[in-house]
Amino acid sequence: MTYHSSGISIDAVRLLSRIEQLGQIGRDGEDRLVRLAASDADKSGRDALVSWMKEADLEVAVDRIGNIFGIWRASSAEDQAPIMIGSHIDTVIDAGVYDGCYGVLSGLEVIQSLRSAGFVPSRPIVVAAFTNEEGVRYTPDMMGSLVYAGGLPVEEALASVGTDGTVLGEELARIGYAGSKEPGFLKPHAYVELHIEQGPVLEKAGVQVGAVENLQGISWQRITIEGVANHAGTTPMSLRADAGYAASRVISFLRDRAASSPTPTVATVGCISFEPNAVNIIPSRAVFTVDLRDPNEDRLQAEEAALADFLIELAAAEKVTIATERMARFTPVTFDRAIVKLVEAAAEQRGLSSMRMTSGAGHDAQMIARICPAAMIFVPSIGGISHNPREFTPEADLVAGANVLLDVVSQLASKQ
Amino acid sequence: MTYHSSGISIDAVRLLSRIEQLGQIGRDGEDRLVRLAASDADKSGRDALVSWMKEADLEVAVDRIGNIFGIWRASSAEDQAPIMIGSHIDTVIDAGVYDGCYGVLSGLEVIQSLRSAGFVPSRPIVVAAFTNEEGVRYTPDMMGSLVYAGGLPVEEALASVGTDGTVLGEELARIGYAGSKEPGFLKPHAYVELHIEQGPVLEKAGVQVGAVENLQGISWQRITIEGVANHAGTTPMSLRADAGYAASRVISFLRDRAASSPTPTVATVGCISFEPNAVNIIPSRAVFTVDLRDPNEDRLQAEEAALADFLIELAAAEKVTIATERMARFTPVTFDRAIVKLVEAAAEQRGLSSMRMTSGAGHDAQMIARICPAAMIFVPSIGGISHNPREFTPEADLVAGANVLLDVVSQLASKQ
């Protein structure tokens, strides 16, 4: 696929205004942005999106899991598989305004700008807002796109019970977003998702556009180490079975191994607790989590195996017992090479610096990649901060990213 | 001082029976032994002790902080400074039956046995039960002996507010143990305390009697490490400021240093917490405690300094900030050499194995050592377990320890 610029750009003022407007919907009493999936606040956000879709003269469709689609069926292209642009508009608690919303609103903007500029697509172009990407109220996260891609039966997803005891299907019906379309009713020709990076790589590198070529596999484990509680003053070092010390060895092992490796593997211990958790008692138990990620499945398995080997040695050396429990496991996703190259070419054409990169976070794109060629475009996150009101991307970067999206979509939907 | 056996032994059946009886007083609804200082349960325990003191024809005195004294003033010795045998009968929550009570009841047994055998002491012999050694309801711990030795004004101690909002002075008056004697009213000639080891050393060594020559200094610190919270998937290892990893380095440093040193230094990290404590977020903050102990003050200071140096290096290397806060600090106590030798000689005379050792825990003896020569005798704790219903010392060891106490006291109170 060679690159031909459409010469069209998005309406920056309209895009930034909509991001700001959507970011004001769902503020709680403490002015925190909270639009949990299928809540009243989510309904308000959805209503705003649908009104903008209608303003752009798009056909609006909602499927049974509540995914919203704004469809531009150009008469020339009705029978073709569509280009889909997607992300989500649900948020975490006390969220920033960009995560997800930026991708959906940019998709809408791209369609509206192409259309008003007289662009004639060879296939329909669809903007999608997937239900419950964040997974705060209902699990699993990335639920709407997972169901859409056939990875989870819709009935099972609708039966999900929330942290507040509600049932997702009932809540979707209550807010008027239990649609009638079967998930997967539009089979995309290609899928593109524009998102803030949520990490520091682009900012640190001083690069404006990330051409996301893959998405890390994730391995979550909970590790429980059992030692023997004893008096901190009366128990000689040689007679201890210290679960806390053993935990510290695992934390150091993971970090030192990942930091000294030339691979992009990342390893994190984010949660920990000791029992009995008293100043003068040697811990009898330490429980902690391990988050391992790598874009290559073989390497991720090798890291898991290295940890397992280390735990066996450690248990013997420290006279402790160690149990591991798998909390979550996702294999890595490789995005479509041709679309990644289009992202690079579009950035170059616009005079923007770009770099290939890996997504460290999970996104709807990883689910939709199961059913069609897919890729992602990242823009910088200042300080790498997200899931936080301090989440921030400069306006110039937001506009640049949306124009790259426009160029990629117009290429994918061009008549060649 | 040369050793001359009195030829007298304690009444083992009476001692063991009283330990068992006292261990049944203060059982809560879950059958847990709980006699917190100045509680109703403590009153019941005190009443039993006082009734046994009267049964042994001792003069009972109570001082203003509630310490109870059973005094044998042999007519030959009235004007001499007394030999004091002491410990405590308050307990932790869900306690064993030996900690403290064994020492007090053995002291009573020693006096009663010496007296009924016709022993003629050159000085009064006193058994003391000090108030609030455990420090669970009121702080500080070892309070009664600290006040007795002049280390804390009695008014200040009586004003102590408990975890339940009560005031110690009011509670002592309520249970009838706010005495009239000024703390310190009996100035001891020497002090001996018999106690279970609360550690595994004697059991592991297969030795019956510990001649306790010193008591560790204790240094407690709370360490707070501040890093930067970031996404576990999107933040490369090289760009992290991981407070949790830095904490693991400190834990490993302390343990590896103490374990590889030929000194008796012990180091423990018993409490820890991470913030925000989420599986997929790099910890922004780690808070943990450090318990360092050594019987030598210079070495304890050297260990504190080594830790401080390590923290400075670590903060720079890991891009974190580290703050330390002193929670408690006690200098080591060296017990009286002559009494320690008497303990060894008494054990040998009884055909018991003995070893010199360090007390890793705090005891009333460390306070009374401020005002007179003092030492302690330890008996084995099976598994090193204490502050727990599984606290256990075989009867033969309990009896042997009490007989060694009798011999030491009779030597100290003999007419030479």
C-alpha cells in the first residue's frame, strides 16, 4: 500500500471542544470525573456522543452489549466491510479526560471532516465506542470489544454482577443502551485506535507519534510465602524462616533481572502484605503480586519459568513454602504491519516524528485484532500519567494524532 | 562469692499447680487468656497472688503504681536491704501461661520453701509483681519496674491513657491496687528474675538453664520511601522510581548483613505497606519498620550508621527519597557478673547444663538493674514460642529453673 495524502485535516477546534465537553459530563460532588460503565453518568456521556454522531449525519447503532456505532455508509461503498475506528468513553474513578474519549471523538472527527471535505470512501467508515473498557464496575475489562470479537458470550457478559451488586444487562436496559444488534454485526476490514500513550516513552524520546506495532502479553500472579512467626529479639538470624525477607528477595530478583535484560520485559510488585505485621515479630506470611509483561510470548513464558525456578531455590534456601496463583494471563498481540507502516508514513507526510512502540497497557484494539487487521496510534502522555486528573497531552499533539488517524483511515478507505 | 548449697528444694507440685491456677484466671469468651494491666481480669490474678502470699505468711505491700510485694522479714535481717525476686503477672491478648507468671510464682515458691525448711536469711527476701510489663493497654511497657527504678515519674505513669480510653491511675484505684507505698520504697541489695526464654536458643542447644549476662539494646525505626507511581505496563524499567523495590533492597541489606556477621546482631522488618497497593501500579510509597538489636551499644550504633549510609546510597541510585523516624531506643543492659556466676554454679551443683546468653526481649530486670546488681535465669521455650497459647516449657525445666533460683537467692541471702 503506497501512501497518498488526502490533503484533508480535522477541525481542531471542534475536536478539542468536544473533548472538553465530554470531560465535564459525570463530575461527582468532589468534581471528580467518574463515568463507570452503564451508570447514569455513562448514560449522559453516551447521550452526548450519540447527539454528536447524529449532528454528523451518521447512522447510530447499538449492539446487545451496549457498544455504540456511528456509521458513515457512503452510497458508493455500502456492501463493503467497513473501516472501524474505536475506543471507549467509560472511565475509572477520578479519571483524566483523554483516556478512551480522545480516540472515540477523534474517530468521529475524522469521519465528519472527511465527509464535509467531499472525500469518497471505497467502504463504510465506522466510529465505535466499546462498553466497559475500564472494568472498574464490572469485570472483565475491555468487555465490549471482547464480546464484539466473539471472545465472551454476550449473555455471560450481560449477567456480570458489579461491585455495587447491580447486573450489567439490567443497568444497560435501565439507561437505554441495551441495543438489538448482535455483537460482531459489522465485520471490519481494518481497525485503528488512537489513544494517549499512558506511559512516558514518547515524551522522554521527544517524539510526537507512536506507531504501535504490538501489545504486551500480561502475566499476573499472586505469591504467598509461609515462614515462621518468631520474636524479633530472641530468634538468631540462623534460625529464622522469614517470609518477609523471602518476599524482598523475589522483588529484587524480578527487578534486577528485568532491568539488566536487553529485552522490553517489565516486572512489577505493586501489592504486598505481611502477617502478623508487627514491629517485633518475624513475618510468618508475605503475600504479594507479580505483574510481568513482554510483547513476545516466548520471552514472557521464559520470564515466568525463571521466576518459578527462583521460587523453588528460594523456598529451599530460606526454609519457607511458596505458593503461586495465576490472577490473569493475556498473550501478546502483534498488530498489522501494513497499518503500522501507514501510521509511520502519515506521520512523516505531516512532518511529525514517529517511532515504533509497544503498548504496555491493554486496549480494545487487542480484542478487535482477533477479527481483522488492527493497529494503534499513540500520542505523548506528559509524565506518563493516566487514570488520574493530571493526565495531560498538549493540544498540538492531540491535533497531530487525529490528523494522522485521518490520513491512515483515508488511505485504508481509498478506492485503490 | 563461693557457692554453698542450702540443700533445700522447692515444692514442685505446689508451683506447677499455682501456674496452672493462675493460667485459668482471666479467660475470655473464646477461652483466650487475657489479663491486661489494671483490668478486672488483672484484679482477679492479683487477688490470687495476694492470697497465696498471705498463705505463705508474707507481708503484702502495694506501691502507688500498683506493684505488689510479698515480703519475708526474718527477724534476724529486718534492717538489711532485701533480695528481690520479680517479674509480672499481666499478660498480652491470647497469652500463654508462663510469661512473667512463672517468675513471680517461682519467687513466692522459693521464699515459702526456704522458710518452711528453716533457712535463716541475712536479709529480707521479697517477691515482686510489677504492674503493666506487657504494655498492651498502657504504654510504655515495663512500666511498673521503670517507675520503681525512678525512670518515670509515678504521676506521669498514672496519667497514662489506655487503648480503651481509660486512665491507669483510675483503673488501679477501681480494682483496689492503687497502693500507698512510694515506688522504690524497698532498695534491693540484689535482684533476680526467672523467665522463660521466649526464644529457641536453649532448646536448640539442648541446654536446661540460661545464665543471662546481658540484655540487647533495641533500635526501632520507621522508614518511608517515596518514589513515583506509574503504570506497570507502560513504564520502562529504566524510568522507574519504585519505592517497593527500594524497600526490598533495605530488607535484604539488613538481613544479609546481620546473617553474615559474627556478632549477635539481629535485624527484622516486621511491618510493611505499599501505596497505592495496586497490582498494575509501581508503588509510589513504601513504609516499613526496622527492629535492630545488639547487646553491645557500640555495635548497635554501628549497625544504625551502616543502615543510614545504605539509605543515602539507595536514595541516589533509585531516584527515591527516604525518611527515617525513631520509634524506640533502649541501650543494652549488662547484668551483674557475680550473680551470673552464681547462676552457673547453682546449675552445675544441681547437675543441670547451663550456658551464658543474651536476652533478646525486654524484661523488668533491665529496669531494676538501674538501682542494684541484677541478673536473670532463663529456661527453654519449646519452639521459641511466646505471646501465644502454644507457649510451652516442660515441667522438669520449670522445676529445675525454680530450684536454681532458690539456690541463687539463698546464696545471696546467706549470712556470709
